[in-house]
Amino acid sequence: PTVVGHIRVLLAAGLPRLLPRRALMFGRGLSTTVMMRGVLSAAFFGINSFIPLLLTKVRGFTVVEAGVALTIGALGWTTGSYLQSRREFDRPRLVRLGAAAVTSGVLLTLLALVPGVTGWITVPAWVLAGFGMGIAMTSVNVTAMRQSPDAEQGANSAALQVVDTLGSALTIGFGGVLINVIGHDDIATGYTTIAALMAAIGLLGVVVAGRMREAA
């Protein structure tokens, strides 16, 4: 508890200094743009880390099969990144679409728990989620640099990395705690709980993505 308390104090004191002003409140413009990187990473990687556990412990996949199912999802990310680069898009709208795709992909993985549905359903589900990350993450980066004065681009680029790493680390760690507390003897229940929470984070991204636009 003492260590956890110290970590909380350090985060509370140090994190705001590393981010744009009002970022933690999803202030309009650059603040929300930076935070969207963390929201997307939190939702995607918070469930990505537990799909192999679902497939091996609940659906009886081998480690290799689970790895193949997860790796194929990278094709969606690659495709999304490629397509968003082909023309100019409304970036906040593209980020909202990406967040919606991630949320949908997370929820679709739950079908792997339904009797009679193949565990391979996670492949199209994660291709969809990966596609959402592909179109949204690059759009966040592009928008952040456009919104940053030249002298602040380095600091804001670092802020993107901070929220990316922190978002995924927190949800992966919290998911691990849930698996041990809720799903230690029932992986399906633990996974369902994690997926619901990550979908909620993804939905938050859908709701706040419009705040990436600068105030008129």
C-alpha cells in the first residue's frame, strides 16, 4: 500500500507537468488530441494482452494458434495506417471512427465465449480493432503536430508517448489484477469484465474525439 501510495503521489504531481494544459480535463484542441493517444492505447492493449489467455484457457487453442489469431490483427492496423495516408481526411472524425472500431472489436471478441461460436471469431474482431488503431493513432499524431507551435513540437511529441505508455500500462496492469481477483478460477468471467471496461474506455474516446477541434 505504501508503494502504491507513493506512485499515486508521483503521478498526481508529475503527470500534469508533462502534458498540455487542461489535458486531464480533455480541454478542447491539443489537450484532447494528446489524451486520445492514451485512450486508444488503453482500450486496445488493455484487452489485446488477454486474448491469448482467453483462447488457450477457455477455447483450448494452442499457444501457436492463439499467437496466429492475435498476429493477424496486425493486418488491420497496417491497412488502416495505409488508407488514412492516401488522402486528406477530417482527422477528429477519423479518430472518432477509429475509436468506434476499437470499441466494436473489443466487444466482438466476447463472441468467443458463446457456445457454438468458434474462437477464431477473435481474428475478424481484432482486424477491426487494429484497423481502428491504424486510422486513429496516426491521425492523432498528425493533428497534435499541426496544433503545436514549432518550439513545442518536441514537448508535445513526448507527451503523446507518455500518455500512450501510461494508458496501456495502467489497463494491462489493472486487467491482470482483475484476472487474479475475479477470474482466477473463471477466466471467462474475468475476461468479460475486462472487455466491458475496455469497451467503456473506447466509448469515452468516441464521445470526446470531437474535442480535438480547436475552439472557434
